Amino acid sequence: MKKVLTVAILLLLPAILFAQAVKGRVTDAATGKPLENVNVYLEGTYQVTITNSEGNFTLNPGKDTNSALTISYVGYQSQKITDYAGKTLSIALKRKVIMLNEVTVVDRPDEED
């Protein structure tokens, strides 16, 4: 009886762990196009992944569902999600606009020795 129970637990364990996986798709909020190589991670942990060419990702947080799920990409505003356990997410990142100060370029003649 113990062997049957042990085998059953070992067979069901991967299914239980996979069921807790967070899946999602990251797109550009303006165009709706998928974003590739977006960082998806649990804050304060080493649980990290990136999106594929279609903007999809899968991350298994295991027992650590207290950490915020952070989605970040260069040139876009990062998002933090706290209610993600066992869900399939659809995330639209907005572009981040950075205004720079004016730059003045001055041409000076070469000084002769």
C-alpha cells in the first residue's frame, strides 16, 4: 500500500507543481505587437525568465507567491503584479518617454601653437 501511495504522489507531483505556473503574454500597449526578451521575475528571488518571440512566458514560482511579479523592458514602464498565482496573464507595457535637456554644440577653431 505504501508503494502505491508513493508512486501516486511521485506521478502527481509534477502536475501539481506545473499547475502553479504563471503563464502570460507581453505586448506593446500602443500597437498590440508582442515584445520579445522582456524580463519577467519574482522580486527578491532568482526566479527569472524572458519572453519568447511571440511575447509568451512561463514562470514557476513554486511556494514563493508572496513576491511581486515584475515585468520590465528597456524603453517601457515596468509593471508589478501581486495577484498572479496559477493565472494566465495578458500584460500590455506602455512606452516610457524620457525628456532630455537641450544640448548646445559649439564649433571652435583649432588653436595654433
